[in-house]
Amino acid sequence: MEQVLQLTQIIIAISVAFVWVFRLDNVMIEFKQFGLSDLVRNFVGASKTILATLLVVGIWYKELIFVPAVMMGIFMIAAQYFHFKVSNPFIKHLPSLLLLSLCVFVAVMSAQ
């Protein structure tokens, strides 16, 4: 089960890196659609990058897993809120919903 937990941590980290590096143009469009400032977007991007890094480091230092997983989950809940706020179709909700599920799994498994 530990290998599944580690793989999930890596999947979350790679997903965050992919979105905030290779799909930044899409992120910029979405944040404008949500009515959020560039400052908020930069804060969210930096925070998610730091949390994703901590999840990877948590492979070696288990005490670093729970808090970043919960905080990343909170960002995913916020993403769900904003997708609902602007009435996006379900397909737009899906990535953050899947990442939220993975974050919950990581948080629960690391708390045991």
C-alpha cells in the first residue's frame, strides 16, 4: 500500500507541474474567467508548486505528507467552487475533482 501512496503523491505532483508549466495559458484564461487577479493566480501557482514539491519530498520524510495533501485538497475544493460559480460544464470540473480525490486518499493514508 505504501507504493500506491507514493505513486499517488507523484501523480499529484506531476499533474500540478504539468498544469502550471505547460498549460499556463489555460490557467490564465480560467483565472480571468473566475474574476481573480494575477496576484491571486501567482499565489495559487506558487503555493501549489510548493505543496507538490513537499508531497514528493514526503516519499522520504513521511511527516511532510499530511499537511500538503490537505492544503492541496483545499485548493481543489476552491477550484470546484469557482467552476460552479461560472457554470462550467462537468468536464471542466473533472481534473480538480480527480485531484481532490487523490489528495483525500493521500491525507487519509498518511494519517494512519
